[in-house]
Amino acid sequence: MLSNYNTSLELLEVVQREQLYKKLLLQLKKDFDLANVPIQISMDVTPTELKSLLHEKIYFLIVEKFSEYLNLLYVVDISENEVKKIAPSDAVDVAAEVAFLLLKREWQKVWYKAKYSS
């Protein structure tokens, strides 16, 4: 189920089908906390709202708190090579791409835990 996704919403649809959406939200909260980046994620947030929330948060970090942004990438374990592949453009577009990378990486963590923990 870790195939390639084209959009954040497509990925979140799969997460919901797999019934791992709540676990994904918990993983996001955990990693944002570990990175010391406060974020308010409600457990009843819709996929569309989650996508927007992450996009806005990452945009804010890129523009206002770049060191916290880098720390978040490190904690979530987003590869530097993946980030370097993002075409240079404005911060809004970069934030959207990074939000997608972040969701993909968090989904990997949740999926592997669900699949391989007994």
C-alpha cells in the first residue's frame, strides 16, 4: 500500500481506507512535538483540513522559523535528496511539496508499524 501517490489528498484517502487515519494523526502530533514545533491537530480533522493545516504550518516555518523547519524535517526523517528535488519556486509551492513529503513519510511509519507489529 506504499505505492506512489500524486497528491496529499490521494494519499489521505488510502490512509482512511486502511483505517489508519487516527494513527497517522497521532504520529504527526508526536513528531511535531519531538521537533518542538507546536501544532494543533484535532482528532476529527478532515483530510482536506489536515492538508491545509500542514501546508500553512510548513509555510510559516519556512518563512518565519527556518531552523525549526529544518529540525522538523530531521525528526520526521525526510531525506535531504527528496527536498532538493523540489523545483525552486515561491515558498507557498515549496511548502505544499514539503507537506506532501511529510505526509508520505509519516504514512510509511504508520503503515510499517501496523503491518509488522503484533
